[in-house]
Amino acid sequence: MSLSEDQAAALSAETVVVAAGRPPRERDAPVNPPLVLSSTYFGTGPLGPGDRGYGRYSNPTWDPFEEALAQLEGASLPGLLYASGLAAVSSALSLVPPQGVLVMPSHSYAGSLVMATELAEAGVLELRTVDIADTDAVLAQLAPAQGKPASVLWLESPTNPMLGVADIRALTAAAHDAGAIVITDNTFSTPLVQQPLSLGSDVVLHSVTKYLAGHSDVVLGALVTSDEALHARLLHHRTIHGGIAGPFEAWLALRGLRTLALRIERSQASAAILAERLARHPRVGSIRYPGLPTDPGHQRAKEQMTGFGSILCIEMAPAAGLSGADAADRMITGLRLWLPATSLGGVESLIERRRRHTAEPLSVPENLVRLSVGIENVEDLWADLEQALATLDG
């Protein structure tokens, strides 16, 4: 390993993200890990610990990324890279025992909700959805007076797209008291802004497609844990179900990871500026961003995050005979720099009205617009929003 656990712990995350996962320091060796394209490996006799054997079990190009992500999240075991965020979700949901109880945010990534709902409809598990920002409501679902206690608590904080902030430390403690495993989707925050393992979570999930890779050119997912038994179960699920990452995608993701600290620093600073300005704009009915002192999750976010992220949401006010949803669509159509597309966390700024997706929960307002702030000049981003909002004046 390029960095030991002790070395990584002594360095800032901004340094670890650049230094972790490097090849050994040998004369004439490359400074970057090579891309290995092979489906199988030489070997005779039974496979032992550490033997690669076959491409579905392991790949040398996965290792550096898995090492780097584990060190960023403060995990003692390598991360596990998957073919997509949903492949990682599927593996994480396999930790729910048959007919076990899964408590999940009512507002969270739509793919996770759809998968959990389908499993519940098939009788594989019992699904309880709850406002994850309402701690008392979550506690009631973890250990109800009647019914089974929870087997798994699924956290996402801030949530997608409503940006609700969970009290991770309190909820993980309560979940463990109830005998539940805690899985936290840390995609929005990244390990540079929030480290759920240090707050008590057992497993951390990432859509690597988003901030970690950061360039909207790969689809990957990852899980991280320090629990050896859980790690073994997740690794087995990945191997048997085949949700493995392509080596080229893994190589691209590690290259993208190197600039994560710079990208987060720039996009967070811009998001804070844009949130303050949008909060004052007459065409914006309301705004959600944990960095605003008026946001209901602000104080909680301050206590468990080192920043407030680069995602903000606005609800458009009706305008010139248009409903809030129609006003949102017209505003988005009028943008020249912001890209109307579904994703987030890339270098480019993306925007979309979330309820255009049929899988989005009906409790998400029709007029809610999610903005993923990229690394462009903030004044250019604001000028584009201003001119597009001005088109609603009639």
C-alpha cells in the first residue's frame, strides 16, 4: 500500500485523496497505477487468500481506488468497487435478512427506493419509510411498540433531493441498540465533507459516478466498511452476482478522485453564494440548502459535516399564469450555461426538475428544481440563472 493506515490518519483528506493508492516507490516505476486488462491470472492448485484467480474476483486496477476510498472514509478494510451505484445498493440491501425490516428515508435516491419497494412487494423484506430528519419518527420505526424491530437502518444525509439532514450519530446508536445494521449513502457529501463510519455507521455507500469520479464519464458504485463479517458478505455478493467494475472505469475514477478536494472546495463555495442569492429572488418560492442559517438542517449539518455540499434545491413560484412546475420548466429551458440533465457531482453545473422522473416519490413537489453546482465561475453561473429567471416576467 502506498500509505499505511497510520500515515493516512496523520494527513489531511486533501492530501490523502492525492497520495493514496500510488504504486510502490521503485526506480523507474510509474507514479500512477497502470490499467490492467485481463480476465484471468496465472496460477495452479487451490486459490488461497490474496490470489486473484479470475477477473470476477479481483483486478489490480480496482485495488488503488478501493484503498484510497477506504482511507478517505477512515475504514480499516479496502473498499469494494461495483459496476454502478445501484449495483452497490443491491449488494448493501442483501444485508437485510429474509423478511427482515428495512427502515429507509421516504426521500432518498429514487433507485434505492424503487429497489427496496420491489423487494418488499416480493415479500423479501418489510419496508418502513420515514422522514429521516425527524429523529423521533425514525426511533419509532426502529423499535415499534408492536411489530418487529428493524434489521437495517438506511440513512442518506443530506437526502436526495429534499436535502433533509439526519442526526447520524443518534440514529446509529439507536439502531444498534435495536440490533440493526446501519448503511449510510454518503454520495452527496463525499468523505471530504462527512465520514459516517466515525459517526457510527457500519457501511458507507457511494455512487462513484458522481463526485468521486467527478467528470460525468463513468458509471460506478462503492461500499466501505470496517466490519470484517460485513465485508466478507458484501464481497461474496459482488463475486456471485457479478456486479463488478470494468478496469478502465476504475482507472478513470481514480484519476478523477485526485482532484476531489479542489472540486469540492470550488463547488461548495459557489453553492453557498448561489443559495444566498436565490433565497432573495422573487421568482423562487423557497430554497433548501443546509448552509443557509434558516435551513432546518443547518445546525445538525454544522455538527456532523465539515461543509454543506454543492447541491441545492429551489421551489419555483407561479409566474405569469404558469404553475410552479411550468415556471420551472420554462426557466430551465432558458438556461445557456447550466445543463439540463439527470446526475450530479460533475465539473459541470447540472439542473433538473426532479418530478419529471416517474420514479420520484410523489411527495417531492412538482415545482422542485435540483441544482448541482460545478466548478465554473460563480458569476457566470449566476448571470445565467438571472437571465433565465427573467424570462418568467412575461
